[in-house]
Amino acid sequence: MENLKNAKKGYAYLTKGGIMKVVENPNTAMGAKGEQSNIVLTDIEYKYGYPVISGEQIIVYSPTLMKLEATGEKIDDIPSLAELYKKCSK
């Protein structure tokens, strides 16, 4: 069931702190986005507001800084997430 939910389109945006989030409701994105953020319709999988790649939630701080956990180590850049982040940036 979870995979069916996550197959829906989502709305990606950057928070005021610059972290990329993906949500189901465009009104949520509009209310939470930072001034320097676009809202981008995407089909990327997401869970609890974060993009999911290979079953792992990814915290995207910038096109070149991604982590599995806020206090964790930087992971290798994921091109699809880097590109989406750039589209969200004004």
C-alpha cells in the first residue's frame, strides 16, 4: 500500500532553511516554502516530506550536500535530487 501512495505526484520546494521537501498538497508547499523557492511538480518518491531513493529517506541540503540523517555523514550526490533541488531554487 505504501508504494501506491508514494507513486503519486508530489510538490517539491525549499524550506526557509534551504532543505528540499516533497509534499502531497500544493497548499502545504506554498505555505512552507522559502522566499527563494519555486514549487516543482515531481513524480519522485517521498515519505514524511523527504525524497526516497532505494528505500532510504534523503535529506537534501543543496545539490552537493545530501545525508541519510541530519547528524550523519554526507552521502554521494544523487543526480536526480540535485537536479530537482536546482529547479526549486529561484
